[in-house]
Amino acid sequence: MPTSCARSSIVYSVPVLVLGIETSCDETAAAVVENGRRVLSDVVASQILVHAQFGGVVPEVASRQHVATIVPVIQRAIAAAGIGWADLHGVAVTSGPGLVGALLVGVETAKALGYALDRPVIGVNHLAGHLAAVFLDDPALPSPPPYPHLALLVSGGHTALIRVEGSGRHMLLGATRDDAAGEAFDKVGKMLGLGYPGGVQIDRLSATGDRDAFTLPRALPGRDDIDFSFSGLKTAVSTLLARRASPPEGPELANLAASVQAAIVDVLVRKSRRALSREGLGALVVCGGVAANRGLRAAMATAAREDGFALFIPPAKRCTDNAAMIAAAGTQLLARGERSSVDLAVDPGLPL
Ligand code: KG4
Ligand code: ZN
């Protein structure tokens, strides 16, 4: 495999091709990544339409969908990369956190492939995958972030501020005390009758709404901590809706969506700024599904200009769940000689 390690990039003597597999929630994804940087293929089969009819992800349905989709998705990833099975150097797979049945499909498939191809398999922490997405080559990201940096990881299950010292070396600085930011988007979206996933719909509606139309709470504003709480926002929207004779529609709905988005984004930006200054860091990475939010991206860009920190946000398709980020994180682990054994187990509550 690899050779030496310099800053964030490992120097490879030969192209190292790793297959990434991601099935922790409602996307069945496979990707081939070269040297942990260059994405040769990136296939994502979304289950959103299947789960939308239930208003959220149904774990048993997710597992069954993964079982039906995983093999063709991997075959497409290999074909689209223009490689043969024997060209792969290893298989990286999400082993947690996530839905237990969904994770099992990916992990067992990876183990079978590793055995059949006689290649190493490495279990990857889904959150480490999100943190690694920013190291994948992209025209919008001409250089990788320097170490150490601050990462704001905002997804459907997590909201955390993390000090990243190096690949695999993290320190959790702050986290949500209740709902994750994505969960807050999705739950409020459901209250507004926007369907699943609410985050995407609120982002879309916010483009035409007035963010100051409704006054909504910003949690823990005066406190000097960098934790988050979104349950108060959820309660405020629920109370506001209960007091009305009819649900908001048209421009009023867009105004409420924009006000909700602003309430979430303001807190994420404020706490990130506080953490950067407290930690003396000059670079911020924003990752996870909510990092696809246009309001958050714009507000972070403004904060970066005002405060003078360097901002790194992967393109939207690499913020939401994908397998390229798992391959990137897995390549770094394989490069350090790490391997998972055949009894690699899934861990639904795996911490970072
Ligand atoms: O990272 P991700 O794909 O899956 C998890 O690891 O949870 O994140 C999914 C979350 C969902 O809550 C979804 O509503 C949110 O990311 N999300 C967004 C946007 N796109 C996805 N939230 C706000 N605006 C978006 N554009
Ligand atoms: Zn995720």
C-alpha cells in the first residue's frame, strides 16, 4: 500500500483503488476512489421516495431496500470506474453508527467481497466518512484543509463541533443536547406538511421567504458553551401552528420556512465562530447532510469573510450520505495498516 504521510495527503507509489460501501441509513451507495482523493465512480441509490410515503425512514424497509439494491449498485460503481474487480486494493464499509439492519447489509457484503477477492476490508465510522469528504478532489476545493482544523458535522443524527488534529485524531468540543440539526429540519418540515426529508424542502422554500417574518428562539444564546439544542425551536413552531386557525400556505409558508432555517443556521454559525476563536483555529470544515443547505453555506461564507478564517465545504452531493467519503476515510485507515477481521460487527451507536 502506501508510503509516507505528509500533512493531510498520503503519498502513494502506485494508484491505490478502494471500493467504498455505505448503507447506514436510507442511501445504498458504492464508489471507487483512487489514493483516497480521486473519485472514479460514485453511485448513490436513494430510498427517499420509498420512505417519503411513511414520513420518515422505516428501518425494516431500509434494510430490505439495501438487500435488493446493494449488488447492482456495486456492479455499477465498478463498471463506471472502468476497472476490474482484481484492480481493487481494498474494501471500506460503514460499520456504524446507523440503523443496525441497514449497516449489516453493507458490512456482510463487504466481507463477502473481501473474501472472494482476497482483499482487506476496513470498517469505517460513518462520521469519520463525513469528515473525510472534504479531502476528495473537487474543482470547488482546490486544496485540502490544513490540520488542525475545526469541523462542524451536521447531519440527520448528529450535530457536533470537532477539533480535528489529523486523520483519525479528533476531539469532540460540543454537541447537541437533544435533536440533531437535520432532525430539527425534518421534524419541523413534517409539522409544516412538507414531506420527507424536510431539510431539503425548507431549503427550497426559504429561497423565496422572508427570514425575519417570524420570531423564533435561538437556543442557549447568552451562554459561553458550544453545545446545541433544537427542541425549543420545534416546540415554538408547534405552538405557533396550534394557535392558528389554518396552516400557513404560499408566501406565508415560505416565510415560516425561511425563519426556521435562519434560526437553525444562526446558531450553527454563532457556535462555530465561538469554537474557532476559543480553540485558536483558522480553518473550518462544514460537513454532513445539513451542510448541503444553501442558507448555511452562504452564512458560513459571510462569517469566513468577516472573521478571516478559511472555509471548506464539500459540494452538496458529498455532504449527504455517499460512499466516496467512506472510501476516502477507509483508504487512510488501510494506509496505516489497519484491517478489520472477518468478525467485523456493526455498531449502531458507534461514537466518533
Ligand atoms: O448526512 P446525511 O445524508 O445522513 C445522516 O448521516 O444523517 O444527513 C441527512 C440530513 C437529513 O436530516 C436532511 O434533511 C438533511 O441532512 N439535509 C438538509 C439538506 N439536505 C439534506 N438539511 C437542510 N438543507 C438541505 N439542503
Ligand atoms: Zn450521514
